[in-house]
Amino acid sequence: MYRNDTVLPFFGILFGVALWYMAYLDGEHIARLAGHTPEELSVGQLGLITFGIVFFLFGAIGYISAWLEGSELRPGKHEPPGGVVPMVVIFLLVLLLAGLSGLFVNAIVYGLTEGPVKPAFMGQLAAAILLVMTLLLVVFKKFFVPDEVLVEDEHSEVPW
Amino acid sequence: MNQNIERIEVYLDESNEPLQVLTSPPFKVTLDSSQIPDGPHTLRVVTTFKGGQTEEEIVEFEVDNLPSPFIDGIDDGQQVRGPVEFEIVTGDYAAPLARGGLSIIGAVLSALLVLGLVWFYFAFSPSAREIVVEKGAAPAAAAHEGAVAGDAAAGKELYAAQCASCHGQNAEGAFGPALAGAAIVGNAEQFNSIVKGGTGSGMPPFAQLSDKELADLRAYLGSLGGGEAAAPAAAGEVDPALMSEGEKIYLTSCASCHQPNGAGVATFPALAGNEKLADKDLVIDRTLNGKVPMPGFGDQLSDEQVAAVATYIRNSWGNAFGPVSPADVAAKR
């Protein structure tokens, strides 16, 4: 039967973290050699971080699937549990999303009128907005969207 | 609990025979849905109160014990020809939940192993240390290399065995250029790089020679002539004023591609240690007319300026190919 296994996602995340750790140690190494911490990432670090992100996303998708759908997909209609707590969580996340979006627009306007805003700040803000949106979707799907599972052949070795 | 309830009868579908009759609490009913067919059903609960009054409650529900088959390989309305293969798949509600996933201990051990290996590599691997040696200790190594004492006698033997066939018995030059007193002998880094890597045209690489042997060779060749100082004399006197004029033009017009130190970059060739510069006509031609992607400077520079810059590149950074005169340039225009 179709399974949302968490073994592969675990190793995906573990290897992702290991690659980031390598990039970090590589940076320490370079700093030791150069006598100071360079402002830019080295090409090697960029490569390690990129593959780290790929592995991490692979694992995160697996874990989210397992949480949303359970470790196994049983055929039939599945009614969502609903509940007050997820509703409150969604309300808070929407507030946070509105706040972050407002801050983002404000930062653009500030950048145009008062002077440049650090690109890293804008990037982190955009990333936070996307993360909050993702969390909203995930919580909404888990607690408020009914599901129907059909019996289907398992086509792939990858379990999600 | 209501004291007025006399009995409760539970009927399934249209049956007149009650499924169960309850007369005292708890009014609990167990219905085994696996004993009734899949599909819609009705549960009728008739409550009879003391005094004869009755109340009826009807609940509709659906039994789904058997999973519907799924046809894999042929779709609704699909056109087919010839033999068609399809599979009918069914799920199993009763299948036990597969136990999967890592135990906490397994997860922690794997994490420790993987992250520990990464740390171990950076902390102890000889190849990780090599990087430290290569990059961190480069200046010290270079200084040390310069300090390698060459043995002229050993160098002479080596020269006779490996070099004399091309560069002449006494390094006076033959098929290859003269090395006695050549400026390149004074430049250890360039000398070693040419000997070990070859020139790509004419001279083969001698990568098997050790640093000590290279130092021996340089000691021997250095003992033959005056080294760097003697080079211009060997190739013809170079006017210092012409060199300084040439340097100015070089830095303005040439250095952006060929680099201020003549090392070149990307597709722009190095001029330092470039043996093609020995060909005076080639240098003048390239300076005047260029060669894609290099532009020609014939209409920007006078004969004197071209001569100055040609002299400068032919006699800088260890090059010692002698001067170029304005008359040479005029002849090539």
C-alpha cells in the first residue's frame, strides 16, 4: 500500500544538515587560512549549500506529506478533524502574514525615499512571508480540507 | 435516565423483526457492519414509553466494508485497439498499519555518524590538512624554495644529459634559445614553470625534475653568465628611456587585458615568459594590426611609441629579447 515513509525524508534532512555543516566548517577553514572571514561565500560553499537545500527540501516534503496524510493512505473519504486550536493558529498566521507583507511594502517605499535597504533584509522578509503562507496552507489542509483516497497502483519507488 | 421509557427496539432497514430490544440502561447496541451488505441502510429506533406512547427515530447510513476496485490501464471513454492489458487493483481496509520509520535511537546514531564523519574529515583528514599547507604556507614554501642551494656541478651533469642536445653544449643556444646568462635563469619561478611544463611549442615538459635538480640547473646556468644583468647585453642594449616610455604606453593601452605584470588573464595571453615575443616582426605586427579579440593600435600609436611598448614587453618580467627600433616599426607599416 501507498506509504508516506519517513526514513528517506529523515536522511534527506540529515544529509542537508551535513552539507550545511560542511559549508560552515569550510568557511572556518577558509577564515583560518585567510586570517579573516571573507565577505563572500566561496564557490565550494555555494555548491555545498545548494545541494544542502535540495536534500533538505526533499526531506521536508516527505515529512509534511507524512503529517498531512498519515503514514499510509487508506482508501475512502477522510473528514478533516477541524477544531478551535487550528482556527486560532490560522488567525494568528494571517495576522503575521499581513504584518510581514505590510513591512515588506514599507521597506520598499523606505528604500525608494530614504535610502537603500539591505538586500538580505528584503530577502529574509520575502522568505518569511513565503514560509508563513506555506504554514497557513499546511494547517488549513490538515484540519479543514476533506480528502478522498482512491486505490491506486504504486508507480514509484519514492514513497511520496 | 428517563424513568418513563418502557423499551427500545432497534430495526435495520425494512425488517419487522427488531435487531435488538433494550429494556434497561445502558441502551448500548453493537452492530456488526461486516454482516450486512455494502451500500445504504436505515436504522429505525422505536422507543415505547409507559402508557403506550411511541417515538420513532430514523438514521440513514452507508456501509463500505469492501473497497471498490480501481481499473488501472484503461480509462472511461478511451479508444482501444488490439489486445489491451489492464490491472484491477483493490485496497485492503483490514491490512495492518505498516510499521515504518526510524527509531529515535537509530535516528540519533545516524545523525551522530554522518555529522561526526564530516567533522572528522575536516579535523583529521590528511587531504584537509594539505589544503592548509598548500594555501596557508605558500609564501613560506616559496621563500624556502628560493633558498634551495643549487649545486652547479650536479647541474652541469644534468644539463649535459637533458638540455644540451637542444640548448647547446655550453648553453650558447642551438635549436633552443641560449641559456647562458639568460634573464630567465634569475627568475626561479618562471624557470621552473617552463622547464616542468614545457613551452607548448618546441620544448617538451620535464616534469620529472625535482626542485633540487632545477636549483642545480639554475646554479650551473647562472655560473655561465651574469644572470639577469647580463641579459640585455646578450640581446642588445635596451635604452632605459625607451623602456620607461614603453611602460607608460603599456599601462595605458595594454595592461587592462595583458595585466600590469604581463601574466595575462583568461583568453588574453601572458607576455611574461612568452617565447613568441622573440619574434620581433610578430610583436610589431600584433601591436599595429591586432588579432581578434585584440584591436590594432597602428592608427593610435606612432612608430616611436610602438617601438617603445614592443621594447618594454620584450624586456620586462624576465623577458630579454632585445630592443625594437622605430625603423623596424616603420618597415612593417
